[in-house]
Amino acid sequence: MFDLIVRHCTLPDGRSHQDIGISKGRITALHPAIAGTAAQEIDAAGHLVSPPFVDAHFHMDSTLSYGQPRVNQSGTLLEGIALWGELKPHLTQDAIIERALRYCDWAVAKGLLAIRSHVDVCDPRLLAVEALLQVKQQVKPYLDLQLVAFPQDGVLRSPGALAQLTRALDMGVDVVGGIPHFERTMADGAESVRILCELAAERGLRVDMHCDESDDPLSRHIETLASQSHRLGLHGRVAGSHLTSMHSMDNYYVSKLLPLIKEAGVAAIANPLINITLQGRHDTYPKRRGMTRVPEMLAAGIDVAFGHDCVMDPWYSLGSGDMLEVAHMGLHVAQMTGQAAMRQCFEAVTTTPARILGLEGYGLDVGCHADFVLLQARDPVEAIRLRATRLAVVRRGQVIARTPPTVATLNLPQRPSTIAWSL
Ligand code: FE2
């Protein structure tokens, strides 16, 4: 007797006609034609069942603040930073919590059940830290929220930032952040990486730095991040976010850099929606895309995830919490159109970020948490192509969101009258 059986599933690895049996919030059986009964049964009808989407890079303190106090007219990174600076003094804890919870609702509806969010610690009140720690507790039953202490204005450049960052960690923030390319000099940037990696090593924490989010080919803080991670034995616990300068770097230098990143066990998090809009802004033509070297890093054995980064905030006026939209953009920008590469793009918003976040019990194996998404698609490539409807979202064996299938009714002479996307 199971609590729930989902029958006739297709799995991301291509296995079809699979039944998933769930007891006490965990997957307890996974094979064709499970015998036995369940309190509830769902017929997946051959649709894809995937582990939930995971966003490895987000800013929940600014999300859904679009238009406050004004709209980013130029759409540039610099106007976005200026805008955030204008908004910060007027932030209230209640407003941050309300926006964050609203975004988490969007996320759940889209099958996004784990988010790593940076939270700005360059505010002596640590208002956003307190707010997001509350949100983290509140959403815990249905969404894993991991927080990164992010010194937006530079841990060395912004007075008091290191003390505030440390205080945020004391309050329960999970991960050490940084932004070395925003420090005053390259040397300060390298120093900030050393300080922050040592802090993480002392406390046994993970590291995730905004690193080299620039078109400057000489912005090479990822080299220092890899070297410090290696020196301090942080293998598997460090991520470099953005890494856009790598797009513009000298090829010979990159051929040395990638093995160092691999050796240090540092993961990369690209943010395709944001970096395709924010990078290359100083270029005339040809304009650089500005996204980091995703297929090359994957080929070197480096974990690469795609993050959403922003949704309707000073930096990005679009987005909806849909990680398939993120994967779709990443696939296009990186020209990852081969069959295996398209599947890697799906992994970049599911299994790879789950590994980077260190999520316990993630996956579709017996013993894992019964967390998954039923998609109106037959396979991961179709899911990306259609940004497929999330028919059902399951957390710990409970259906927590449903969306009706997408069906169009046509009224054309002598033509079929409906189109149901997939199957
Ligand atoms: Fe970011």
C-alpha cells in the first residue's frame, strides 16, 4: 500500500512506462507496473516526470520590485545598480517578504522547488537578510531556499561590509558570497576572494561569488577563486557565478584556466537571460554575447548550471520563474543544439544545480524525496522547446500545484479542431 502511485511515466533518461510508488514522502518503488494500491493514483499518460527545477542563482530581495521607484530606462547593468541604490533606503521588511513569498508561489507553480538566492548584506540594518531568513522558514515545507551573503557593493570597497556579511552568516545565511570584479582594483578583488574563501573554510560553508561579470578579458578572478578553493580544500563546495569575462578572454589563457577550475572542483553558474541583455553593451558591431563558455566548460568536466538571476527587478523587467525559459535561452546563446547538448541544458536547470546546492535526497531514485514535476512533454528536449506546461508539481508525495494541459481549439475550415501540445 502506497500513499501515491504515479503511473505510465517517462523519465528524463528515456525510460518509459515507469510507475513511481511513494510512501511517507519518499520514493519507495520505481519500475513498470507496480502492483498494489495507493490512497491516490495519477496517470502520467506517458508524459515526462522530472525531478523539480532548481535555480542556482537568484536575487529574491529585489524580485518583483520592477518600477520601484522608477523603471530602468536604458536597461543597463549600471542603471540597474543605481536604481537598486535608490530603492534600498525605502525597503521595508514586510514589502521584501510579500514580494519574495509571491515569487515563491510563482516558482512552485512552475515546478521550481529549490532556489539559491543572493541577499545583499551592504545595508547595516540587514533588513533583507532578516526578511529572507523568515521567508526561508515559511516556505520550507514546499521550497528549499538557500541564502548567499552577498556584498553587492564590494566586501572591501563598502565600509562595514565584511562585518555585516559575517553577522549575516551568524544569523543563519548558508553560503559566502562575493563580487571581486566590483572591488576598486584587481588586487583588492583577489584579496576579497582570499578573505571570503578563508571565512567559508573556517565555518565549513559553501562559496558562490559573482565573479568576472564583465566584458573585460583581463578580469580573471575566477583564476584566484579556483586557486584559493584548491589551497583550502573547498573542492565541490565553490561556484563562480556569471564568469562572463571568459567570453572575451584570450583562447590560449582559457586553455590553461579550464583545467585549473576542474582541478579545484569549482562549478560555474551562467545566467543566460540576464547576461545576453546586459553584456556587450559597450560594443558596436560585432556585439559579443557575453555569456560564459558553457560547452567548453562541460567538455572539460566542469559542472555548469543555468540560473534565472532576476525576475522583474531593477536589472531585468521580464521573467516568470520558469527554468525552462532559462534553459531555452541558454541553449540558444551557447548554440547547444545537438541532442546531447540540449539534454545538458535540461540538466543545467535540474540535476546539476541540485549538486551545486548540495540538496539531500534529490532525484528520481528509490530513497529520494518524492519531489517531482509532471510535464506536458515526452522528453527533456520537448520540454525546453515548448516550455512545457507543469501538469502537476509534487513535494514530499503531495500534489502542491496543478496546471491544466495546454490545448488550443481552432476554428478553421476542413482542419482538425484541436491541438494538444505533445502526445
Ligand atoms: Fe546575480
